[in-house]
Amino acid sequence: MATTYDGEERVLPMRIVGSEAVPGSNATSATAVQGVDGGKAVSVARTGIVPIKNAAADFKLVAKGSAGNLHGFNLCNGASAGFLFVYDGVAAPIDGVGKQPVLVLPVAANAALSAAYDPPLAFTTGITLVFSTTGPFEQTAANTGLITAWVA
């Protein structure tokens, strides 16, 4: 960004605060952001959402055992193509039993699927993600994926 001072154009170093560039600093820290208080820089700690994930390949992830918000998820899939089911509940449904998922997304074999929601998706009971080799209308769980979710 070029700014003119006393008829002379100068390029000032920039840093990002939220979605706005602020002149006068070249700070680029990913863990803290600086604000401006009366012309002086002040540090503000950032808070984040800790990811919830499987410890090993599994077919399900109960990301939240109560009402909450799904900010995003990631599925790294193994050799079987299938579907990621996202349920408003605190447990994975039994295979073949018709519980209506909130989302059903196709996943290719040996592929990854990621999504981020802003604003997040609201769930009233809980947040459970299930990988199935069949779908989109019937669930057949398969332990071939690593599921990670960001919930609050």
C-alpha cells in the first residue's frame, strides 16, 4: 500500500488484522494479532477450536455429546469409496436403521473431503459423523477413514 506524506509517496509494511490490512507493522504471527490503541500496538491472544479426531481408522466420530455448532470437518478416506453422514445425535445409528442425517456427502476412494462452515451449522442434540460404504439413503459403516471435526 502506498501512502503520501508531505508530497512523498511511501510504501508502508502491512499486517492483517481480521480481514483488514493495517499500515505500520510487519507482524505476521499466526498465534497472536496486534491491534491499535491510541497509536500504539497492543497484542491480543487468539482463541481457536481444538480439533476432535479418531485415534485410529474408524467409521464414526462423536464430535460433541450435546447441542453445539459444527464449524468444519475433514475425512481422510482409505481404499473404499463411500459417504460421510453427519447426524444430529450423540451416537452412530445402527447400520440399516433409518435415522435421517443432516448431511450426506460422497467421498472417493483414497481421497480426502473437507468442509468449513461460517456461520457454523447448529445441532440441537449432538454432532456425530459416520463413514459408510453405502448411501446416500442407507448406512453401512466402514472402518477406513480418519475423521476430524471442529465443534463448539
